[in-house]
Amino acid sequence: MRAAILVLMGALTLLAQDAPKTGVVEGSVVNSVTGEGIEGAAVQFLPKNLAPAQNHDQYRAVSDATGGFRIADVKPGDYTPTAEKTGFFSVGGPIFFGGNSIHVEAGAESSGVRIELAPPARVRGRVIDVDGKPMAHVQVAIGRGYTNYTTTNDDGIFVLGNVEPGPQGLLTRANHMLTYFPSALDPALAEPITVLPGEDQAGYEIRLQNAVTHRVRGVVLNPAGKPEPKALVEMIPGSGDAAPAPRGGLLSMAASGTTRFSITRHVGGVEPERDDPVVAAKDGTFEFPSVREGDWIFRVETNDLVHGVAAVAVRKDVDDLRIRLDAPFELNGSVTLSDGSPAPQRLFVMARLISIDGLPEVDSPQRKDRALHFANVAPGRYLIQTMALTGSYYVASAMVGTVDATRQPVSLSAASPPIRIVVKSGVSITGTVEKGDGASVLIVPESPAPGDMGWLLKCGAGGSFEVAGLPPGEYAAIAVNNFDFQKLPLLSDIDQLRIVIRDATTVRIEEGAAASVQLKPPIDLP
């Protein structure tokens, strides 16, 4: 009898060992317009809600002749699929997460996963002068960075192929002057065009504008005050004391399922083009022959990462501009509580220096001692963008001397004092969403502004939710359906965000208090 029991136990052990611990994913990559399979697409599955710097398994495949793919030995969990293929574009922008996430179970097969890629479009039109006459042999450019360009023919006609779908800026370059579609010298007054995947779109007419221009001459000097040859001099529109929008903002995806993200300025408008840079001569001199009247920043860079900037109001010819280079420096900082005591051991803070002068942004890597360290910082004016990664705290200020650089620019140099980031214990919001099983809750300041933080969290059983680490104040809270990270740029873009929260519930939280709220059924995001 005992022997039989031992045999049975051994068999059960073998069955348990043989039970599969991973799953299989099958699907296809298709053309978003025709629905046909795309061969040779690189497919990757990423775990959902990755924490910063968290290691993760790599699950990759290449689609076959029918667009199909199969990935075996996938650990159980939630994943978001990605796909890339030369000649196609991601649906929804440069970062695409393939639509809704999928759930993988041990011993099960997840089939029917569909990833769409958009075919390129073609854009046609013509360029005319102020009198309506065609402009031959001028350059026309479109897209991010305006790297997709062509030249008009004798009749002023242009044809741009391989255009990425989505809102795009369109411009022409003629006689050292940029004109944005339809007839704007200032990119802020330009109109983006909506490019549809796979379409042949025509009828875009750009009318060149006359503008008063001036010559700008100058010299680049090294830190010792001597001419610096072969330095690269770049001219960009002046931004005064308003920082440009960060390239992507800060983002933290916690293992708890709560995502914190920074709100940026409107990102759907027309991106300004930068004039072609010039190279300083052997004696350090440079010249821009035709500069439109206005406020400009002249930025200099060398191969040694040495930078220099000069803000100039161009109202007449400038012949004596002197730009002195400064060597990059290192800047340290610390994180403390509001009473000056050290921050908790478990608290980490992300921090980024955002230049007002068009200089490179600088991040501080996370360190176990919670100290901050910024390397290769170019002297100039900066705002500091921050985020606390521990759920119960928020960043109250980032002090450089007596200036809170989260709210106003500060000039940074090798002589600047260390940055002191002050964190406080935040408040919390709990609640439930009517018919909210599987929904997400979006919480942002009632009147969001660039640089503010937003929170996105998944509802639990019965539509319950809880979020902590918020600064005291008024918030807009709204439940949304079927959220996936493809839509995160929509929420980071302040103009789009204000549309999403028009019917949100207002929640006010005082210092040291908590709030509870009942939210309406979730809405579908645009």
C-alpha cells in the first residue's frame, strides 16, 4: 500500500513538473489601410507597467510571408506588442504599443493578436510668390525635423513621397527665408496638415512672404578669449523666459499599476525649423547673411561638447556679435524633506534640466544614495523638471540658492550652488467608478499647466481605486475605458488633455487630509 502511494506521489510530482509554466502568443502584422499581412516586420512584446530601469524579458519575432508571427515560452503576465518595418510607420506616432495589452497565461495560447502599421502617404502642391507666380527650384520639406524634402519643378510643383501619416508641418526654403504652410513666417502662425496613411493628397499651396532681413556677423571665442575655429554656429528662434516643451516629459510606470507622467505644451502644432548651421572660419568669424527681424538665440557647439549662447534682438545689421564658449561642468544636488531632514531610504527622484537657450537637456541618473549628479551641463538658463518615484511623496520645489527652478528659469554655471530638491508627504484620493471594472482613472490638476504631474491608475474589483503622493489642491478626476500606452501622448499634450477632462469630477484636498469620490461610468478616449 505504501509503495502504491509513493508511486502515485511520484507520478503527481512528474505531472506538476511537466505542467507548462509559459504561454504562446500568435498573431499578425497588417497594413492598416488594406488589412494585408506585412512580411519581415520586427515584433516585440514588452511587459506592461515597467518600473524605471527594471530589467525585463525580451520576446521577439519576425513576421512571415503572410504577416503572421508566433512567440513561445512567454512568461505569464500582461504585455504590450510593438512592430517595426522599413517603409511603414507606427499607427498613432513614433512610439506605438500595438493597441491594447494582451494577457498571457501558463499553458495557454493567445491567438489573433493584430498589430497595424501604416503605409506612407504622398503630398503634392505648389509654391508661389506674393504675386501668385510659381516659384521654381525651391526646397519644400515636411515631417519631424523636416528631413523629408524635395525641390519644386519649373512650374513650382512639388511632390513629397514616403510621408509619415499624422499632423505634419510643411514649409519651403527660398532665399534664406522659411515660409510655413500656408503663408506664415512665424511657425506659431502656421497650420499643420493632416496626412492620411496610404493617401495621395494634393492641393497644398504655399505662398512665399516678404520679410525684412538683416545680416548677422560675429566671432566665436574660446574660454580664454581667443578665436575658436571651426565651431558650429546654429540660429534658433528666441524663446524669452519660456522653456520649450521637453522632448518626452518624465514618465514613471510603477509596479503597482500607477503611472505618473509630466504634462507638456501642445505637441500637435507645427515644429519650427532651424536654419542650416554655419561653421566658423579659421579666425573664429561667422556670418548669417539674411536673418528675419525678431528675437533669436545663437548657439555654438564644438566637438569637445563646449557650448556658448547669445540672445540677440535682430532689428538691424549686427556686425560685432561675440559668443564666448564655456566648458561644460558638473552639478550635484540632494533630496531632502521639507524640514531639512534626509529623504527616506526608499525614495528616488527623477530630475531633468531643460534649457531655455536651446542647449541639450541633461538628466540625473538614479543613485542609491539619492544624491543627484548632472554631467556635461552647458552654462545657460534652465528649468528643472522633477518627479518623485515613491507613491506617498511629491516634489515641492527644486531650489538653486533662493530660486525655485521648477517655476522660473535659473542661470546655471560652474559657480552655481548645489540643487536641493524638497519633497513632502502627499495627500491621497480613494473612490469607486460606477461600472468601472477594468477601467482606468485619470487624475490631473483642475487647471493643468505645462510641467504639472498627472496620474493614471487601474481600477480594482468593483471599480475601486486609490492614489497617494499628490500635492494638496484641486484635481480633475475622470474614468476612461480601454486605456493603452498608445494614448499616453494624448494625455501629456495639454491641449488634448483639457478636452478629455471637460466633464471630469472636481476633487479638492487640503494639506494632511484625504478625499473620497464617486466617479461616473468611464468614457472612451478619442
